[in-house]
Amino acid sequence: MPTDAELSAYYRASYRNDYQNAQNGPSARHIAKRRMEAARRLDTLARHLPAQAGVIDFGCGSGEFVEAAIAQGFTAAGFEPGADYATYASQTRGLPVTNCGWQDYSPAANKADAVTAFHVFEHLTDPVAALTRIRTWLNPEGLAYIEVPNMATSLYKGFGCLRMAHTIGFGRFSLELLGAMAEMAVLEVIDAYDIAIIFKPGTPRDIEDIMADARQELEEWTQAKVHKQYFTYTLGKLTGQRPAALRK
């Protein structure tokens, strides 16, 4: 497992280049895709929020979700550890985005009504500490909306889904377990190709029950099956015969 210092240096300078070949900020294609994702995610969250709610986007990238939230009348801000994307969001687009990691971020104003984190928590070494920190930014009824890749789905690619920057893999129930360990309950589950949960303050399900569900969810994925699936998936990718559900 990398140290937090190693991760901080990696995300500040190298991550976007490694994953998206982005050396000087986001591409037009990236921005268009992220705007579509932001609109979908905001529609999901907005029905749980009051008008003009305060929103913080954790690991906001180039700021598309922050921009969308502001356009809908919310008070939104974000932070991003990658220097190029944070600079693009704050200077080129004029968005309230800070270049820092979660350990160093402090909200500039009142407590937030929601904190969002889209494809961030699979990159952390201590997600429970991060979600616990998020709770200090929220008002007493504030929500946390976390979306991550779903290992129960992505393992159909075999070990090819295990990206070098992902420190932790989540399924539906291990994500619920994360919330329970930070004393948050499930408000809504968004179970598509990826998995997302909107957490609310409250008493979660019994942790032993959640852990049992998490084990059952992935128990079929033996090492032999993961290896076999990798070669099946890769061959299908090369020949154009992958199942439609996995063409993502």
C-alpha cells in the first residue's frame, strides 16, 4: 500500500497523465463526458436537497459537478489534489475549487448540506477516516453521496479491472459497510454499472449483517475464476465479441 505522501505526490503530478494522457488540463472530450455525468448525478442528489443547498465536491477534477450545481442554484465548491485540473477549474473556468487533498481541506463557509465524491474512495488508503472527516463538514442532517466502481460488476474483466491507482475495491455492501463504520445509514442506493450510495445521519444496519452480505456478494470470485475471466474478456475485446453490458 502506498503512503499518503506518495499518493499525494502521484495525484498532484502524474495521475491524469497516466490515466487520460492529459498533460495540460482536461481535453474537450473529457469535459463533455464529465458534464453528462454531472447532470445525471445532480438530478439524483437534488431531490434530497433544499433549494440553495451547500454542496462540496470531494476530488472534483476539472469542476463539472461544481459548475452544474452552481447553475442549478446551489452553493457549491470543491477541492482537487491534481494541480493541472484544479488550476483549470479555478483559473480557466472561475470555479471555487481548491488545489489540495482531503486532509488539508477546510470549508470556507457554513456547514454543507451534502458532500459528493465520485470515483474517489477507491483511491484512498483510509476511507473510513475520510468519511469521518466529511461528517465534520456537514450540518446535522447533511448527506454524503459516494460513487465507486462496483467490483461485483467490474470483475467480469478479470484482474484487468485492478487499476494501479485503486487501493481498495468496493461492492454494494462493502460500500454500505464504509458508511456504517462512519455511523451513517443508507438513504438511497444507485446500482448501475458502478455503485453509489447516498448516506444520511442515522443508525445503520447491523455491521455483522452488512459484512455477511459483502462476503456473499463476491464469494464466487475465486482466483481461478478471476484469471479465466481476464483472458475471456481480453480475447473478446480483441475480437470485438465482448458482451454488450461490458462495452464500457
